[in-house]
Amino acid sequence: MPASCGRKQSGAPVSEIDAVLHTDVLIEIFRGDDRARAWLARIESHVLGIPVFVYMEILLGARNKREQWALAAPLAQYTILQLESGDSPKAQEWFEQFHLSHGIGIMDCLIATIPFRLGCPFFTFNLKHFRVLPGLDVHVPYRRPRPSST
């Protein structure tokens, strides 16, 4: 991962983004998971972006305006990355190629086109869907313990 810039507030130019986060990573960060905090500290010099769809998925968890505001506030530290005109044909290609064989959904294909276009590492725990996408630089931020079977 390039170490070109320090952490920026929302609105950092897209050209400065050097890593993109998926919804599952943000959820762990917001829950205050110790491993998530430690990982974030290790990459604090990087400029992080989140696809607009990830932003909306986080807000989807709100039951009212107060909760929506509480969810949106910590997202302000990330640049929101918009879909561009060339992204949807790539998402369509991936969806046609992998939705039956690997179960990848429309939203995941759209989300993945953004780090693909930017050439940035994409951090997610969902390797099942994303690692099959050719050219996408997928990384797991840290190991999560497996659920215990009791």
C-alpha cells in the first residue's frame, strides 16, 4: 500500500486515496474492536476512502434521524468515492461472470469497481466474493477469531 499522504478529512482529492474500505471493516471500527483500532493505527498515514454505496449501507442501519446522524458523523473522516461512468460496465461484466458461480451480488460488484478503477488496495473480510474479481487488490485487514462452537 502506498504511503504517500497523511490522513485527510472528508474531501481529500480522489487522487490521494491509497486504500478503500468495505462496510464490514467500518462496522468493526465503529464497534470499537481492539484489533480494528490497532490495524487503523498501523495505517494512520494512509488516505482512506469509502465507496458511496458503503456509506449508504452504513446509514441503512439507522432507525431514525438521530441514529442516522450518529452513523454519518464518524464517516466524515473518509472521502466518499463516487461511481463514475466506466464503473458500471465493469460491474456488469463481473456480475455476469461471477454471480452464479461465486454468489457475488450487484452491490458488491458496484462497490468493487471503485478500488479497481483507482488501483487501490480494498480492505474487506468478504474474501468469498471479492477475491474472484480479476485485477482487484483485495486484503483482509486482520484475522478475526472464528466463532466458537459451543
